[in-house]
Amino acid sequence: MNEPVAPATQNTVWQDIKESLAGTDKDFTKGSIGRAILVLSIPMVLEMLMESVFAVVDIFFVSKLGPEAVATVGITESMLTIIYAVAIGFSMATTAVIARRYGEKDYDKAALSAVQAILVAIIASVPIGLLGAFFSKDLLHLMGATGDIITEFSIYTTIMFSTNVVIMLIFIINAIFRGTGDATISMRALWIANGINIVLDPILIFGFWIFPEMGIAGAATATSIGRGIGVAYQFYKLSGPNTRINISMQHLVARWDIMKNLVRVSLGGIGQFIIATSSWIGLVRIMAEFGSIALAGYTIAIRILIFSILPSWGMSNAAATLVGQNLGAGQPERAEKSTWISAGVNMVFLGIVGVIFFLFAESLVSIFTSDADVIDIGARSLKIMSYGYLAYAFGMVIIQAFNGAGDTKTPTIINFFCFWLLEIPLAYFLALEWGLNEEGVFYSIVVAEVALGIVGFILFKKGNWKQTKV
């Protein structure tokens, strides 16, 4: 009796997978929520998977230059999190606004809003670029860096900050495509950008053929070139006819009212990510007290953590799109159900990853370094942080659901409580006052993420996000 159903179900799932990878015109405000999550999340997970590969590729090659080079990347990335905070926070607002317009079927307003988002991103990148171009050594010094990190490797920081416009644009334009439900283009843009980076990294770092040996500067150059080409591809698709959003000449105008609305919605998003990511700067500053070896081990562990969490973030992005579009279509209960299903799937995935990372921590860290002391620090960090993987999975979906609704204020409050009032003070006391040293920092991360999941669940259940206007 059941035999005819299974092939049909398999065919449907296979068709959904092919549709998600090829691009879709599916209306995500109707039909099966499970199928909607599948179609949206596959390209978003693959997009973030490539971004996570990028996160470890740089460290893999830079680690050949020594612990100080790895520490430079770690410190620079901790400062770049401020840029990521602005880019990701604004991208959350962009996705929320575009998804809401798309759910309302106001496609012209969606295209006009997309142009304003791009303009704001370009404007925001200018002062950040100037800061990095002229004050990179001072920034490293403020972060506790000494010796070769400042004298030999600061060029990495200079290049990464100076070219921050490509970071801004690749995040914002991908947010536009995700808001419309066209996640396939976002995936391809990241694959192009990071694929180029993977190829160029060893060539520019160590030199090959006509390319000189650039050392750590080569890593930064490869990253910027890759992202720049990814942005070029995004602009090409924005102006093409075969996407869910088409920008034409009539949309290329500055609309200050739309910009103001985007900035208003993004302030909470930027705030929440500045709070969250600046907490990582605080943790790096505490880790710097234990020297370059400890900082290098921590940096490698964090990159491995990012490798696993970024694909999971793709699932969260799918939830944000579904929440925004379904609220735009006047279906708040469908938006809520989409969130719970996404959270459950995410917890299963990251729960399995957490077990794997706990069991094979030393082997994973040893991929990036042969230094026994660095491996010891990195492995202990990875094992302890794996305790919080279920909380990471649940919390990121809930936060993204708030953002997809345009309620960026609530996650800001949650992040402020969990990261500034809890994580940083706890890390300081555990590591420096109570004698747990590096492990105090690792345990503080787990505690903060568990708290975030609990608080997020309580506030999401209250349902105030359903009345958010964007």
C-alpha cells in the first residue's frame, strides 16, 4: 500500500533540491512550510558553507608564516567584526524591508529599496576605509599587539580595512536577493568570491610564476580581489531580467525617505551585532594577556567554530526570509511556525557537529598547525565551546526570526544582556581573577549562548514581533 508513495515523495524532494539550486519563482507565503524551508535553506546553507571554508582557508595558509601571523589575522578579524556588525546589521534590515515589500507584491518598491540600501552601504564604507588606511598600526597597538605583529604584519590590517567596501556590498546585495527569496544568486556570489580567494591565497602568499611572494599581504589581497569579483557578479545579476528583483534606470535615484527607513530599521540590527561582535574583541583582548601562542590557538578554534556555524546561519537566514514575507502577506502564524521548524532542524544539525568537534578537537586543530602548545589551547577551546552547540543553533534562528520581522530592537536588548553584562565580565573573572586562565574565556562563551537561547525563547513566545512595522 505504501510503496507507490515513497518514490513520489523522493521525486518531490529531488525536484525541490534541483529548484533550490537552479533558482525558483516559488511563492513562499503559500504551500508547505517544510518545502519552503528546504528550497530556501539549501542555497543559503551552501552559501554560508563556502563562507565558512573561506574562514579556515586563510588561517590554513597564514599559519605557515608562524604564530604571530595567525595572531595578526585573529586581532584584525576581531576588529573587522565592527565592520561585519554594520554590514550584517544593515543587511538584516535590508532583508526585512525587501521581504516585506515582496510579500506585499510591491516589486517596484522592493527594487527602489534595494538601490537605497546599496547607496547607504557605499557611504558607510568610506570613513572605515580611511581609518584603516592611516591608523592600522595604532589599532593593533590598542588591541595589545606587540613586536612583529605591528612592525611586519600590519599591512594585512591596512588592506582589509581599506577595502571594506567589498565586504559591505557583498553582504548587503546578498541580503537583497535573500529578501526576495532568490537565495541561489547569493550562494553563487559567495562561491565565486571565496573560490577565487582559495585559488589566489597560496599564489599571492608564497609566490608563483609571475606573482611575487607577498606574505601576509597576499592573504588580504586575495580576499579583497575575490570579494570584489563577487560584487561585480551581484551587480550583473541585479540588472538582469532573470531574477526575482530587476533594477532599471527608473530605480537609480536617491530616495531619502526610504534610506531613512532602512537606517531606522537597521539601527537595532547594527546595534545588536556591534554588541555581539565587540564582545569578541573583548574576549580577544583578554586572551592577549596569555601571549601569542594562546591567541593563535584561540583564533584557530574560533575559525573552526565559524566553519560549522556559518552553514547553520544559512538555515537562520531562511527563517528570516519566511518570517518577513509571511508577515507581508498577513500570515503571522505561518511565520511563527516556520521559525519553530527551522530551529528544530538547526539543533539536530549543530548537535551532531558539536559531538564530532568534541571527539576530534586535537585532530581538527592540528590541520592548521604543528605547534603542540597551539594545538593544546585550540583543542581545549573547541571542546569546551562544543558544549553550547544546541544553544547556538536555537538562538541564531530565534534572533534571525526577530530580524526578519523587522524587530531589531529585541535582539539588541538580548545581546546587550548576554554578551556585555554576562559574557565579558564572566570571562574576565574566570580567566584573570579566578585562575581558570584561557578556559575561563571558553566557558564564558557557552554560558552566554545558553542564556541567549533561553531569553530568546521567552520573548519570541510573547509574539510582540508580529506587530512590527517596516
